[in-house]
Amino acid sequence: MPDEQGHPEPAEMELGKVLSALADPLRRLVVRELAAGPDGEARTCSSFALPVSKATVTHHFRTLREAGLICQVDRGNSRKATLRRADIEQRFPGLLALLVAEGARGDSQA
Amino acid sequence: MPDEQGHPEPAEMELGKVLSALADPLRRLVVRELAAGPDGEARTCSSFALPVSKATVTHHFRTLREAGLICQVDRGNSRKATLRRADIEQRFPGLLALLVAEGARGDSQA
DNA sequence: GGCCAGGTATGATGCAAGTCGTACCTGGGA
DNA sequence: TCCCAGGTACGACTTGCATCATACCTGGCC
């Protein structure tokens, strides 16, 4: 499977899955960093330097992708992830702001 | 408030705990019903008719309380739960709207 | 007083989720 | 060409969570 499947459309996004995905601090960190960056920014999984193994990183990014929060595109050797900012904002307005606000506070662990 | 332990102040609410609490469809149902009702409405745990045992209901309400989403007050024989609407709205603006919007759609917890 | 309804506390259980190691695939560079 | 780096797939392990049954406490009511 080269690139896109498992990328739900905006209407197919489920709040339960989104909240479950965002319940993990590592995944929240990823989304927060993406949300804090410029729109459309594409980053590799490894660029986040998560304190877990490669297999676990893959697992977290899969969870985010299946929840509809990020979009992963194969780019030859690597794979770039982008935040589905417009889709999220349309479907769950204000959600990203909550995550960014978390980072603006004490932030803390992961 | 003589009773309250386990009721975090607004500033003490953690997004992680809130999202984890809201990741469960039963708990989301409770908050959604409370949010859809009038402000300050006090309901007993049993009034939600959750399809689980009493012990499980207690567990869910404890989770919601410790996340800071509801306030439970002993009222003699029973115990009334109220949504901490203002606190939630101040700390996580727009969050309740997302839950209510979920109910307005296809709904049905799963 | 005795009884019952609403909640809580305490295990115990089953399943989902996070984690890892290892093997594997792909593409770029030496 | 060989090798390495970035990711994925698979299997295994462990912890956490939702669930339950049971026992218990409290306050209202007959």
C-alpha cells in the first residue's frame, strides 16, 4: 500500500476516535507541534524525536491517520505527515486551539 | 463546599485527563446530556439509565469528576451530579459544543 | 425497628492499548 | 554494487481500563 488509504473523509471522522487518539500525550505532542507550525507543513515521523522505538512511532502515526488528524504521503525514501487542519477545523471547530493552548501553558511532560 | 474532594480547580484541569474521560462513549453521553440540558441541572447517576452495572456507573462518574467535568454533591440519600459548564468553558472553550454537536449528528453511542 | 433504593469499595476478569525487538522493504548514496 | 537510514509488519509482553459480582454503608419510608 503506497500511500492513501485509512484517511477518512471529514464527514467520516468520529469524535470518539479523535478523542481517543488525542488522549495519548505523545500523539497530542505531534498534533500540537504540527498545529503550531505553518499550515501544510510536512514533516517526517522521525523529526519529532519521540522517546519511543520506531515501531511505536509508526503505531502512533497510524492512529492519528486513522482518526483523520494527519495525512501521510509517501515521498520516496521517506514519508511526510501533514496536519489536516482545514478538515479538522471544519468538523471539530476549536479543537486544535485547545491543543495549542495546552502547549502554551505549563506544557510539561511529552 | 464541605464534601468535595477529587474536584480539581479549573486551573488544575489537565487536557489529557479530560480527553481520556471523554474518550469513553458512555461518559461522553453523560456530559452531552448534561450539556444539552439547562445550566446547573442536577441529576442522579441512575437517571441516565446507562446499560452497565451500578459499580461501573460509579466508576464512570468518578472519572468524570476527577477530570473536572462534573461536580457531585451529596444530597442525603442520593448524590446529584452537575456539569461544571462555566469552568469547562473557561478552561477549554468550545469543548462542550463539540460534544453537543456529536449528539446532533448520527449520534448513538457505540 | 426493618427494609429497600441509591452509591460506594473491593477484588477479579477480559480485552484493548502502548511498548518493544526483530525481520523486512524501499530508495539514496558511497 | 553494497550498505544504511527511514518506515512498516508481525508477534509478544505488560499495563490500564471497562466491566462485573458481591458486600457494605447511608438515609428515607412504612
